[in-house]
Amino acid sequence: MNEIKEMTQTEKVFDMLSKNTFVCGVSFQQEYIPTYAQRISELNAKNSDYIITGQKCSMPNHSHKGNVFMYSMVRKEVGSDQISFF
């Protein structure tokens, strides 16, 4: 019987970032990833092909009372120090 393997939190964070231009921190929390900032830090430390950056959330229809960040992932250009958005 084939067993379906559930994604780790780090895999979920990567998947969400790869499918969206920006992901609000609240979206990670809604996916039951309370330590998303740590998962992002781990991804940045182990993956030299991508850079994940954050900035204060300015997404439409988001009115956070605190300093909630939104995150984006960009791919580094091969053989250069430049990055490209995808």
C-alpha cells in the first residue's frame, strides 16, 4: 500500500513561497506553521539557489495591528550575484 507522506513545515513554507509572489506571515500561521520565521531562516541557510526576504505586510485587504511581515522568494541567477523574481 502506498503511504502518502505529509510535507514538513519547511517543505510547506518553500511550497507556499514558490507558488506566490508574496506570502503574509498570517498565511503561514493559518497553515499551522507557528515557527515560520525559523523555517525561513533554515531555508536561507541551506539553499544557495534562492533568497527569501521579508518586509512589512502591505498586501491588499490586510490590516494588521502589529508588525506582520510578508515574504517573497527570489531565485539567484546562475553564475552571477544577481537575483530574479519568478
